[in-house]
Amino acid sequence: MCTVSFVCNNDTVIITSNRDEKVIRPSAIPPRSYTCNGKNVVYPKDQKAGGTWFVADANGNVLVLLNGGITKHTVQFSYRRSRGLIALDIICSDSPKDFWSVINLEEIEPFTLVLYQDKKLYELIWDGLTKITTPLDETQNHIWSSVTLYPDEIRKKRSRWFFDFLKNKNEISASDMLGFHRNTEGDDSENGLIINRENTLKTLSITQAIIGQNKTAIAYHDLVLEQEFSTAFISI
């Protein structure tokens, strides 16, 4: 939920997310299929709040959550609802993008959503006061790093790592992107793609969606238990 990349290659979209979280948080439940609002969705579940940071539906739509909005915010003592549950509210609606425009986010902690819906890409930001909706070019490659963990200078550096990695590659595979998310700047435990900040904040997992013409595959790599899970469903 704290580093997300979007890559489009030969009509295949690859979305990959590293989840950086406090190690005291309970382990997530690996991705499985759920039904919400009559829709079939697949996501890893956060055991603490019951929500998720990465969810795909049977239409080939994907929603990924990052903590924070435009700038790092001051955390309040309590909020009305978990951001992970808000992500499920949105993906389980008839049209996530349309529901985003009407959902009430008062007293919700700031967050950023990467939404891939109907083969279009959007960045959706709630900064605590305002919703900011930005359509993005789905034919281009993109990367996000959470503003709550990475200052502007570091986010720009990570972006350079991303585009340097993709430079001169004619084809990009899911395994390429997994390697990027798993190995980039491995000696930098503070700001590399896999972090370990004093054994209190770590990259706990990597989740990846590969969206093809009529199939969405989800791969989940638990870096703590050193286990891998995968599932897929045919898109409608």
C-alpha cells in the first residue's frame, strides 16, 4: 500500500504494490474470492480492520490504496472508518469512479487510490478536505510512493529508479516487475523498495495483478512467512 507501479505492455496491464506496515500489525489473510454488493472480488484482507489495500473485480478493474494524500498529514486519534474498508465500498459499487464522486469522506484519514477501470487509469486523492480526481494516460508507465513514508526528494529518486529500470526494455513481464519491487536498492533498508526500519516498519508483502484480454491473475508474496499465493478469474 506504500509503493505502487502501473505498467502497460502489449495489451497487458501489470499493477504491483508493496505493503509497508508496522510489524506488530496482524498478518494479512492471503487473497481469496469474496462477494460484495453482488460482485465477485479478490483481495488480501487486513485482519485488523477487515479492509484491503489491493482489490480486483471480475470486470478486470483494480483498485490500490496508498496511505496519505498530497502531503504528509498529522494523524488524528480516531477516524470514522478504515481506509481499507472505504476501498471496498468503492470497488463494490456499480461504478467505482462514479461512486468516488459521491462517497462521503468526512472524518476519513487522507489516502490515495490508483484505479484502473474499464481500461482507463485514474489517480484519486482524498487530502482530508477535498477529493482530487486525475485521469492518467493508461498507455504510459507510472509509480507512486506513499507521502506518509517517503518525502518528496525520496519519491522522486524512487521514480528515477523505476524509469531507469524500464529504459530500453522492449517487453516487460510480470516477473520483471516483481523483481523491481523485490530487489531495487536492496541495501537501502530505509528507502529501497523493500524497507526495514529498525525492525518496526517493514515491507510485509507484494501483491500483483496481471490484467489481460479476458483474465485477471492475482499473485501475492508474503515476505514474512516466505509464502506465495496465486488466483485468477475470467473477466466478464
